[in-house]
Amino acid sequence: MAKTPFYITTPIYYPSAKLHIGHAYCTTLADTIARFKRLAGYDVFFLTGSDEHGQKIQQKAEEAGVTPQAYVDKIVAGFQELWRRLGISNDDFIRTTEERHQKVVQEIFRRIYAKGDIYKGEYKGQYCTPCESYWTEHQLDENGCCPDCHRPVQEVSEQAYFFKMSNYADRILAYIEETPDFIQPESRRNEMINFIKQGLEDLCISRTSFTWGVPVPMPPDEDGRQHVIYVWFDALTNYLTPIGFLDNQEMFNKYWPADLHLVGKEIVRFHTIIWPCILMALDLPLPKKVYGHGWLIVDGDKMSKSKGNVVDPLLLIDEFGADAIRYFLLREINLGQDGNFSRDALIERINSDLANDLGNLLHRTLSMAKKFQEGILAAPQGESEIDRSLKSDAAETVKFYRENMERMELSPSLKKVWAFVSRANKYIDETAPWALAKDDSRKQELANVLYNLAESLRQIAVLISPYMPDTGRKIWAQLALEEVKPFAEVQLTDIESWGGIPAGHKAGEAQQLFPRIEAEDDAAAAKKAAKEQAAANKAAKKAKREAQRKLNEKKQ
Ligand code: ME8
């Protein structure tokens, strides 16, 4: 039977600076959903990438004294390195400067122009460069600044191409009202409905005041000015490029419409109003769901360069490993709500949940199996009340997990898995295998207990694998299950019945999964990490000052 396709995307991030823990959070969420869907038997296509055009990038490159292409190449290599280190399983990485994408953007412009929904006019308005957003006078905040980031805007007046969004206002409003699942969570949906009801103006989709963008596929103006396409019009269409919009109809029909655009709450508007209008103008179906996740703050404060509290995920991975960071982000933050990142809370979770609960369960199980049965997991016979209750908890956990993961309840599902980890630890205390081992007449009971513990761990390895792929794989390897079934091929159905470990199977040696972080070590490490972070921030500031000085020299 053909697998059901599932197409999931993250925002394509701006390579104007290195990515921080907030970006890593969004991509980790998407990765976990993609991995779960693969486990549940879907044919997944998971896309992330970089949004490389626009005035801001051009300015940054000028400040750094390099070409925009050289500037983005370097930063985007850093994105890709981060995703590799974080264990992100994207199927493609789209860069908007790639030729395959520029072709798509220009073709879309041509099609909508030919239809009459793009026209040339005079643009007068306010532009916020950091947000790459146009605003009308009445949308500005009380200080006449950008209503999103509250920084000053620039007045611009020029000939430009416009997209007739106004043509689609009624249709998009009706669609949002009739399709409750389209915008999630609910609060974001209400915001969008109110926004559209205030009236949709046509969108200016070209600029002539800078050159770093996809050229408008039209002759230049009479005065020779060449237009480039507005960066959001360019960026949104990225979602069509890698799935064969222009070059692979079969693939395109399979994956479009997207099942899920996962984005931060601040860009829901672009994805649920502008993007659907573009798609309607192209006569394409709309994405099934846009989910606006919440923001990560650090120690209760918004991250910002000026405060010097921007958390670099690569430094954290160096220190604690990718899976610990992934666990923390997915467990601590409820999807859709803002969440707090703190080093202390991270260490607390590593020590209690990972080193203690999970690490001990694995270690105790494998060392007892080795000590009492030379690692051999003999066939269980008969079952006690306690065995029955463990098995029924396992079945209940897997069922809850499948249903809740399908609804993107990532944190509740992870908590449920940890409740089962605790349950299995309690089972050790209840059955006291060390006592059974002393009594020859209870050998079969002992074999049952050790088998049940190993089987619980087999199921846990699979359940945690979307969240902590490396840890799942390590547990599988320590149970020596690779020869039974390669971990990469495991499906959720493999743990929907009890007893996947063959009778007589020999488990491997126990190895530590997560070392405990002692307070003393951490005080020293925290000092070192803060020093590294401060040095990185200082170096970045110095480089910026130096570049600015060079730029000023050049201008004089
Ligand atoms: O907006 N907490 O790119 P961007 C959680 N290029 N998530 C955060 C975050 C935080 N503190 N900060 C950023 C753009 N994010 C456009 C997107 S898509 C066609 C174009 C995440 O580099 C969050 O997902 O500013 C947010 O939407 C995204 O990064 C913005 O990344």
C-alpha cells in the first residue's frame, strides 16, 4: 500500500547573523514531528532552508566589506553545520539564491502578471528594513515606528509592481472561517480574522532602491531602473521549489498542498494571508495547516545582541550534547506558548530525567541481565500481577503517544513516556531481581522480570527516537537489537505488541548515556561558557565596528 505523504516545513531563516537557540527550537520541533511521522509510516518530506535576499542582507554584506553572496555563503554554511550537529533530518535545504528557486519565483511572477493580478503603480509608504515589511501610515505604532519591532521606518516612494491581494480578501476570510484547522493555535486564528476584516490592501512586491534580490522578469522602467522582487514574495514561494513545482509534476502532486508550515507566531500573518493569496492567484490548493509556535526567552528575558544574552546552540551542543538540548526544548515548552530557557533548568533536567531516570533504568537492567543470566534474555513463562500491570502501562503509553503525537502534543507525549520510564524503575524495586537471583526456585520469575525490563527499554528506545534520535539508537545498540531489526527501519507498529525481543536474545553491555553534571563542575563550566559567549559577542561587536570604519573610509 502506498504510504500517505506528509510535507512539513520550517521558516527559511535569514542569514543576517548566526542562528540562536530560538531558531534551533523551531527546527527541532519540526524535526521531531517529521521523525514521528516517518515512524508512524508516512512518506515524509521535511524542508528547511535560508532566506538570502533583501536590503538587510545587502547592508550587512556592505558593512562586512564582502559581496552579499560571499556573506550569505559563510553564514548558511553555519546553518547547515548546526542542523547536522543537532541531528536534523531534513530531506532538502533550499537557498533562495539557488537558480532552481529563482526560476520558480520569476515564473510565479509571470503567471500572476499574465492573469492580471500583478500591476505597475506608484508606491508611497513606510518600510521597516529589519523586518523587511511595508506599512501604511495608519499601521505604524504610536511613535511612528514599525508596529512589529518598534524600530524607525523609512519613507519610500517609487514605481513598483503590486499584487492584487484585495481580489482575494473575501475568499481567504471565508477559508479561514470555514477551516478551523488551517491556523493553529486558535488565538492566532482570531488575530488573523480581525486583521483581514480591517481590509486588505494590495501588496507592493518590487523594489528598485537596492539590487540584492530576484530580478522582476519584466523590462526595466523608462529611466532604466530594474526591479527586484520583494523578499517575502520570493521567500514564501520557497515551499514550492524543492517538491518539483516546475520540474516534477508527479512529486508535486504527491506533496502539495503542504501538511504543515511550522512558523514562529510573528510570521503567521505572512503565511496565512499573503501566501494563500499567492496560491489562490496560481489556482493552487492552500496548505492544510499553519502552526504559529511561541517564542523562547532566556532567563525570563527576550534575547538580544545588545543585552548580550543570545544563546548559541552550538556552544550548548559542545557542552551537553544535542539530545539533551532537544529533550529540554521539547519537554519544557508547550507548543504554541512562549517558553523559558535557562542553563540551571537544563542541568536539572539532564540530571534528574536523563542521567537518573533513563540512564539508571538502562544501566540497572543490562548489568543485572549480565550478572544473573550472562546477558541472555530467556523466554518468559507465566506472569504475575505486577508483570501484567507493567505490560498494560506500556500498551497504554504507546496508544496515548500515537494519538497525541498525531495532534502535535509533543510535550505531553514526552511526559507520558517518562512516566513509563519511572514505572519501569518502580517495577525493578517491586520485583527485587537481586532477591530472586538468590533463590534457585525463582529462576523463571527472574527471567520474566529481566525480559520485561529489556522489552520496556526496547519500546522506550523507539518512543524517544523522534525526540532524541541518538539516544534511541544507543539504547537499541546496547540491547544488541540491531541484528534483530536495524534501528533505521523500525516502525511504531513494532512496539504495538509486547514481546519483540526474541527469546534467548543476548543483550549487550551497559554504557553510560548521560553523565551527571555535578554542581562544582558546572560552576566552572558555567564560568567558561559565559566567558566564551562574552568573547564571541565582543569579537562580533569589534568586527562590526571595524567593518563600519572601513565602510566610512570608503564613503569619504
Ligand atoms: O522571519 N523563539 O526569518 P528569521 C522561538 N526569513 N523561535 C524563534 C525565536 C525565538 N526567540 N527567534 C526566531 C524570517 N525564531 C523569514 C522567514 S519563511 C518563508 C521566511 C524562529 O530568521 C521562529 O520560527 O527572522 C521565527 O518565525 C523564525 O525563527 C524567524 O526567523
